[in-house]
Amino acid sequence: MTTPQSANTIKMAAFLQWRKFVFFDKDTVKDPDDNGKNFPLPKGISASDSGRGHIVLGDMEGKIWLLMRSLQLMSFQAYKLRVTHLYQLKQHSILVSVGQDEHGINPVVKVWNLDKRDSGNPLCTRIFPAIPGNKPTEVSCLSVHENLNFMAIGFTDGSVVLTKGDITRDRHSKTLTLHEGASPVTGLAFRQVAKVTHLFVATLEKVYCYTLSIKEYPKVELDTHGCALRCSSLADPSQDSQFIVAGEECVYLYQPDERGPCFAFDGHKLLVHWHRGYLFLLIRDVKSPNKTCFSSGETSPSDKQLLTIYDLDNKFIAYSASFDDVIDVVAEWGSFYILTRDGKMFVLQEKDTQTKLEMLFKKNLFVMAINLAKSQHLDSDGVSDIFRQYGDHLYLKGDHDGAIQQYIRTIGKLEPSYVIRKFLDAQRIHNLTAYLQALHRQSLANADHTTLLLNCYTKLKDSSKLEEFIKSSENEVHFDVEIAIKVLRQAGYHSHAVFLAEKHMHHEWYLKIQLEDLKNYQEGLRYIGRLPFEQAESNMKRYGKTLMHHVPEGTTLLLKGLCTNYQPSGDAAEKDSLDRSVANSEEFIPIFANNPRELKAFLEHMIEVDPRSPQGVYDTLLELRLQDWAHEQDPERKKVLQGEAVLLLRSDNTVFDKALVLCQMHNFKEGILYLYEKGKLYQQIMHYHMQNEEYGKVVEACKRYGDQECCLWEQALGYFARKEEDCKTYISEVLHHIDQNNLMPPLLVVQTLAHNSTATLSVIKDYLINKLLRENQQIEDDERKIRQYRDETAHLRSEIQELKTSAKIFQKTKCNMCNSPLDLPSVHFLCCHSFHQHCFESYAESEAECPTCTPENRKVMDMLRAQDQKRDLHDHFNRQLRSSNDGFSVVADYFGRGVFNKLTLVTDPPGSKSVGNLEVNLQRDLLIHTKRNS
């Protein structure tokens, strides 16, 4: 046996240690045309291959047979004598054959295109002799590259001929002798990986590899022992396309540059194939006496042959059975076919993956089932179910550590609660912890899983694991941080919870733990000062009262910054942009509920830095200053505080109603009077003085504000009239002002003073005398005007009568429009105005009215109509009567307007011109006088 090179390159596996299964169903192929009988193969089969949907057979009579899937046989005469070798390409409908057309040693190569026909047979595209020179030798093996650019032919004399170029045409290819040696060539195989092409050459004594993609075709000797005919093959990419050589004692696998692993499969090898991931190995049951014969592939009729199918990846035997005289094993139509010399054909159909897995499950071979599932490319759900069953098996056996490892491999497919319930019941906390850790590593844990894992850590008191879990890097965090903080806080691991909250910037949780659990107020305040503006603002609103109670100075300082020019502290803090946000200082006032001194300092700072601060700031500061003023005992200090409060009121930033209420609550006289005056509440000013019995201030208020509200004098008179004290001086002063401005009827004055027992007639004597004198003077003036209006009315009537009865002579010589001498035609009016006809037509608005008198007449008529409309305004009259202090004057005014008379306005007809200039002036004077009196 060959000595192994190293543990990394040679892996020995004893045949007897491999488990044996029956993963294939064997059946004899039946003839579809003759039910019950076996399908007969052609006699004298000398070569075979498969691909492109058919099995190719060559016989000793030179025929090539094509066996279709329907088991129909088609044949054509390829050679005159016999067919020795066949190679069917898998990617092209090209068949390459070697045979003899004449006696002697003169093998001929023919290339067939099975898709094209020539007289009903496949088209032969190329024929050439296999022997490159004149030296006669037999062909031992054949291989063709799938790209149709290489074909290698091995000979019994140890030489290998390589045809390069288009193998289907003579003119596009050239032939050269690639290898020469003394030992017959027993196997050839092309290996293509990427753009590199290799040719493996096996002889009875050695194994070589040629690199065909390099011009010089460099050769590497891979091993110093070879194999018999048909005992080599090329694996598929699942085995890295290695060259398989079956020696007497081992099966070797080769890379292009070195030997790979080997498998100790004992027995005399007759045939090696690689199909669909399986190694097919045909050996004799009884060792042959002639093992070194080159023709050891030929068998005697008495030899039993054992066909074994190996799965090299999973290390088991998928099938093993004895056959008689096997010609070849071919793969086609999804099955494997075994051809025997007695004309029979057997089919091996692979069981489906699920059936194979169930067979393994029955034997509790879960590891092998998992490997099989992966090699069969079973979907992840199927593989996960195998892990679950394996885990259940180990759990029932009591191997909890092994079971949890299998359950971990089901993460993502199996519901975690299935596993968690098992290990909660078994009180296997450390196993459950391992599973939950894996669940978190794959980012598939929910809040409940995080809670459970942390509880496991705390129950196990495994601080190191707990710290490792929470201190993982940012990219390795696979849990809900907030849930973890909650659990750690509840378990009393405050330092861990604080670390986690700070690391992952859960500011609310950090502050909640520091302030509520650890009572670390200074640290909490420092942390808030490092936060960005929005978060610092929200957290100060939340914890401001607590911090103000324990750290008043620092909290006040931070609030001043938030409301003016906030910048997060610390190097790691984020710096705001130039356009910084400013908090609303009014919203922080409730924080200072029990700290008036700090509140006052905060508010004074705000109005100093920002005079446009919210009104609430000014109102609150006013309240604080008034409180200080009210409680201050030192007169000097009280005066200073009074000035500060008044100054704040004069800033006009306080809310009027609130400021007034505050001043009244603290009986702040200066502020009350200032606000009354500011709000034009003059009656309130006077009432304030009345309540305080400040007689002089009452009269002063009347003088100061009486022009804005005349009723102040009346209220003052009534106030003094109700006083039983001697107020004659103030009453006289009030009466004098009432008399000067005619503010009250005399009768009302007398009635008002009648209630005062100290007010005698002498108090109002001068007032009554002056009032009567003015009334007499007014009567005389009215009588004089009446006489004047009567005389004017009589004159107007006489003039109207004259116009009606006498002729009117027009003596005007100039036009009243252009002042040019009158000429005919002209227009004359009874008002003594005359116009040129063209001037009248240009300026007159109506043919019946004088253009000069029209504006004045229109004013008079409008006034008459207005008076006529006002007569019906009963509601207006009633309101005016109720609100007036002198109802008689209002009634007299409406009598003068004719409200209570039925007036019919009669106008002259359009053609009448009888109203003279005097009547117009008279009407105007009457209307103006009436309007003045109204």
C-alpha cells in the first residue's frame, strides 16, 4: 500500500467503516413491446456511452446503436469490422468513435453529427486515422473536450495524440504527439476551470497532468502508480473536478498539481465512473489471479462483480449489489443503467431525498441526514427540520448540551418558544442562555427574549457574561436596548443599565435611573447639559422640579442657557448651527414653584437679555416684585421695590388684566392708578379715591379726566352730596364746573343736594342765580330771533305774492355764467339770473332749474328729506331719550324736527319759477338753525 504523504492531503477511510444504505431501487428494464420480457440489448457490445437523451452502443460488427428513452433502438453501420471506443459529448450532439474498417492494426477515428442526416444515417463530418505515424498500435482510451477544440487518444504503446482545433473538421485542426512512454495509457480526462485547461493522463504505472492553456504544454507527474483500463474518471465540480484513479488498494483523487485525498476501497477494480456526485466502483468478489494484466478489465464468465455506489462527501455507501458480466454503467434520463453481457439492462432509480432522510431518521443518523440534506441542496426549511429532530433526539437522551446546539441551528425557522419551553421546564438555565444568546446574535430576538436572557444572566449571577452582552460594539447589538435597560433596572443592575442607556443614547432612561434610582442629581444635570437642544429642553421640563429642589443654582444656570444661547457642553456634544434654537422661558416658570429667589433671578436675566420675552415672564416677575414690596418692612428698601414694580408696569410688556389683579391683590396704589389711567378707566380712578375718601383727589380726577367723561362731575356731586361731613368747598367747586359746562339740569342738581343735611341753600345760591340769568338771556335771544324770522317770513310771503300777481321785468344785461353782454336768444329765471342760451345748455343740469341756484336748493331739499326720514326713527329717539341726562331737551329737539307732526312737503311744479333768492336764503337759515339746536 502506498505510504500517505500527509494528513492534509491523504484521508484514509476504511471500507468496512462506511455505513451501507439502499438509496437506489434496482429493476430490470422490460421490453415495452413484449410485456413481461426483459429488454434485449444488441449482441457483441464492445463500447458504450450516454448523453444528449440517448445511450450509445457499439458492437463487434461495426454498428453503432442509439437507444432512445422510449427504448427504441436505431442503428447504422459505422465501421466495416468493429467499434472499439465511443465518446458522446454532453453539450453537443457530437459522437466520436474509434473502430476498424480493415484487418490489421489501423484504428480509424470518425466524428458524427447526430442532428444531421446523410441517407437516413447520422452525418459523418470527419474521418482520420488514429495512429499519427506508421507505427501500428491499438487505441486504449479516448477523451474529447466539451468545447470541441481538443481531442486526446491514448495508445497501448504509451503515447497520447492530441488533436487541437475544430475536431469536426480536418482543415481547422492539427494533430501532435503530446505524451510518450513505455507504459500503456489507461485513462484520459480533460479538466476545464475558468480559462485553464488541463489533460490528465493515467498509465499502468504513473499519473500525469498537462496544462494545455500554456503553449509549451508543461507536464506534472502526479503519482508513480497508475491504474487499469476504465479505472479512471473525472469528478464533477462538487469534488473540485478532481481526477479519480482506482488503484489496487485505494482510490486516489488528483488536482492538476498534486495528489488529493485517497480512500482505502479494497478489491480488484474493474470499472470506475463518476455520475451526479456518486462514485461508481465495480470490483470482483473474488480476487483475480492475474491482477497486473493490462486487460484486467475483461472478466471471465465465472467472476461475480460487485457494484458499489459511494457518496464521498457524506462518507456512506448509497447502494451495493452483485451483477454478472457488467459491460458498463451509464447515466441518462435521471437514472443509472447497468449493461451486462447476457443482454440484460438494469436500471437504478435513486430514492427521493425525503425517503432517504426518513431511512436515516429511523436509524437516528441525524448528522448523516444533515450532511445528506445539504449535499442534496435541500431547502433551508427542510434542513432546519432535521436539526429540530436531531435536537429532540438528543434532548430525550438527556444530552441537553448537544440538543441546544442543534436547536441553535434551527434559529430563523423554528419558533423559539418551542425550544424555550423545553429548557424552562428542565431548569437548564445555562443551555437556555446559550440559545438566547444565539437568537440575539442573529438579530431575531424580540423584547421577551431579551428580557428572558437578561433574567438568566441575573439568576446565574454571571456578571462577566452580562457585561459582555451589554458592552458589545455598535455593530454587534442584536437586542432591544430599551427592554434590556428596563430588565436591568428592575433587577437592580443600575450601573449596567446606566452604561447601556448612555452608550446607546437613551437619554430618558439614563436620567430616569440617575435621578429616580441613584439620586445622582449633579450627574443628571451634567448629562442634560451635554444633550442637543431639543432633548435638553424636553428633559428639563420633565425633571426640572426635581433638579431645582436639589441643585437650584446649577439648574437655574442651565435654564438661563436654554432660553438664551444654549450650547451643549463637552467635547463629544453636538454643536448647534449658528441659527440656534431658544426655549420659551415662560414654559419653565412652574419649575421654580418652591424657589422664588431663583425664579426672580431667572426672570430678571431673561428680560435683561431679551426684552421681547413672553408676557408671562413679565407678569410673573411683577408678581414676585409686588410680593417682595408687600412683605418689605424697611421704608427705603420698600421705596426701591416700589420703583422697580412701577418700572415693570411702564414697560408695557405685562398683560393688563393680570397686572391689575396683582396690583389689587397687593393693594399697590401706584400700580392700580397707573393701570386705570392706561386703560382709560377714569371712573375707576375716581371711585378708588372715593373709597379712600380722598376728596381732593376726587376733584382733581374730575378736572383731569372730565373732558373725556363728563359724567365724572355728576358722580362727584352725588358722592359729596351723600357725605354727612362738611364738603361745601368741594361741592361749590363741582357746581361751578357743572355750571360753566352746562353738565346737569338745575332741577337734577337741587334733587341731588337735597340728600345732604349739611348742604344749605347758600351752597347753590350762586349756582341758581347764574343759571337763571343765563336762561333769561337765552329767552331774550330766542324771542329776538323769532321776531326776526317772522319779519323775514312776512317779507318773503309778500314777495311770493307779488311774483304770482305782477309781471317780472328782467333787466339783467350780462350772462351770469360768462359775464358777457346778453344777446338773444337768452334764458331768464325768476331768481333774477339770466344766461345765454348756449351757456345755459352747456352748464344746466335741468331745464327747470337755475344753474346758479341749483346747488344751494339741492342742499336745502336734502336737509328737508333728512329731517323727514328722521321723524320715523322711533327706536333711535327712544335710545337717545333713555341715555340723555336732559330728556326735555331731546323731546323739544324732536318736536322742532317735526317728528310728532304729519308734514306734507309740497314742491312747485317743474315750470314754476316763483321762488326768489330771499326765500332760498330764509330756508337755508332755518335749516342751519334747526341743525345747530339738534
